Amino acid sequence: MAVVGWERLGDLSGVPSREALLAELEEAYPDKGKNTLLNWLGQIWPFLREMQPGDLVALPLKQRPLVVLGRVKGPYQYRRELPPPCRHTRPVEWIKEIPRTRIDQDLLYSLGAFMTVCRIQRNNAEERFRTYLEGQPSLPSASPLEIPEGGGEAMDLEAVALDQIRSFLSRRFKGHRLTELVAAVLSVQ
């Protein structure tokens, strides 16, 4: 199951349009500015209406250095029995966990966006994630170190930095070299 927050919103199953959803957001969050509400609208509407069964989902985990891939299995559901921040759901079959160190940096930058729900379209992202799901080597990107600039989505700089450190360590310190690095760090402490 995939979940999004916005706990002040009730069941959105009957919301017929983006305009109606914006009105729901304005009523539930009168303390938020127009730009914030429009940003949220741009995340909630795709989760509510645009995602389709079979669509690929990539979920970067915050507590572990993994990205979980899955496929949407059904429509939006509002589940009252779940705790308030977890009631807006989509059934998803989670298929595979992939270490962040195995994912190309440009894809990690896109996953590091602050948006909860977004469609990543640059650099053939969907096809490249499909190759990860199938266990094949990644397809080359057009620009492996592309970092979105002004106009691109906001990035979680901490996640980007951690990804770069993990990638560097996994390339530079394999096998016994990693053991030597850990020993050196421990001796310094």
C-alpha cells in the first residue's frame, strides 16, 4: 500500500475535478498560502486520479538506504480504520528493494525532491527504473550528474549528500578496503 498524508482532508473519492480538490484544500487548510495549496494539489490529484493500475512506483526509504519499487494495483481508497496520517491510500504490490548505491545519481536527485508524489520524466527515468526492477544493468542516462536548477523541483540536499557519500564509498572501498576504512575511522575515534 502507498500512503499520502494531508490528514485534515476527508475521503476524496467523490472529488470530481482539480478545482473541487483545490476548494477542499482551501477549506481544510485556511492557514496555508495559495502556492502551498497549489503544490499540494499537484501531488494529491495524480495520487487520486492519474495513477493507474500497473504504473511503476519508486519509494525512497528515509530510514534505510534503499529504494523500493512496486506497481499500482488499484484505485484510490480512503481507509478510516487507519491512523489519520495514513488514510489516503493506493494498493501497491511492492516488488523489489534496491540499494541506493546501485541507482544512478541523476535518478537519486529526482527521488530526492521534496514532493511526496511526482512523475519523474527526465532522462528516460521510467524505463531505467524498469530495468532495475527486472534486475538488468541500468540504461545510460543522457546526463548522469544533472542537478535541477531554478524551476526544477526542490531537492532534499541531505538525501543527495548521503547518496553521493554512499556511492563514493561503494566505488572506492570494496571488500577488504572497506574493512580497512572502518578500522581507520574507529581508531581515530
